[in-house]
Amino acid sequence: AQSVSQHNHHVILSEAASLELGCNYSYGGTVNLFWYVQYPGQHLQLLLKYFSGDPLVKGIKGFEAEFIKSKFSFNLRKPSVQWSDTAEYFCAVSLDSNYQLIWGAGTKLIIKP
Amino acid sequence: GAVVSQHPSWVICKSGTSVKIECRSLDFQATTMFWYRQFPKQSLMLMATSNEGSKATYEQGVEKDKFLINHASLTLSTLTVTSAHPEDSSFYICSAREGVSHEQYFGPGTRLTVT
């Protein structure tokens, strides 16, 4: 069965540190890739998405992610985090044959001011 | 951007009663709507997928007679939790997609507490 794994369940960083959150999926076919963010007390928002084309995608709030097909990965990065980036981040994948999202377990990111 | 609303945002009900949660796409036509459940400190669990005018497709382990889903129009889906029990207390989230897009737009969620 297809699955999505996020390597870190909790990450604590200081402001201005660089961030990389790992996401790997298991599926050999065509996929669509997403990162969603859930700020405390708020609903899920799309950070960025990859459907095709340039494997380096830029999202909102300075986030970017790189799709590496050979590694089945879609890691999320931000060069310099801010306190307001404290949130839970979810990686999700949908298959071209199916509109359902397969979710990672989420990574809780805490930024120390 | 596409907006999805849910109503109510929170509800408290007594054990044995039924609760209806509405999910609306405000500025687009939702080809498909999804219902999720989110437990504390956990990821989303897909409960069911519904296409307008069709019966919902439930995920394994989700009781279709307990969680009734109706998707009567392209902008409205409802989830009714029937004969609610305290273990049904959870955060219920809907999402919607349009056309052939794989992107899902999420509602703000409904916190259900069954006493």
C-alpha cells in the first residue's frame, strides 16, 4: 500500500535557523505532492504543491520544496525560520489515478524566539 | 483563493443524539468532497469520499450507517453523526476539490464533544 513518511515528529529550532523537513513516499508511479501547514488553532493551509515541471517549487512564506524522483522524496525547506512558523506541517501525496490524499504523520515545528 | 466553510465550528451533544455538520464550498463547485477525522496530535484520517449526486465511498473501518454523508449539490456536503457516543468526540474536517485538480481546499473543522 502507498504510504508517506515524515521523519521528524518534533523539531525545535531557534529563529533564523535553517529548516529542512523530510518527506518520503512509497509509490512507483506518477504522484502529486503537497505540503500543508496547520497553525495553532487554525485550519490546514496549502504551503506548496508539485504536479509536474520544475522539481524545485516555491510556496508561500518563503518555503520551498524539492521533488527528487529517484529518492521518492519531497523535502520542505526554509533558509531562515521565524517564530511565526511554529505550526504542524503535513506532507501529502495523491496518485494520478486517485484524488485521495495520502498523509504523513505530521511534524510539529517549534521556533524559539 | 478557494474557500471552504464548515458549520458549526464546535458542537456539544448528549450521548445518543445525532449531529449534522455542514461543509460548503463558497466560491467554487466541488466535484468531490472529503471528510476527515483528526485525533489529538495525530494526522488526518480519511473517513469518506463523496462525489456530488453519488453515494459516498467509506474507508475501511468507518461505519456508513453511523456517519451519514450527503452530497446533494456541488457546493454542499453534510456529515451526520448518528447516535453519537463519547468516543465519537473528535475534530471533523472537510475538504473539497474541483474539476480535475488534485488540490484539496480545507474547511476550518468542527470540534464535536459528546457528553
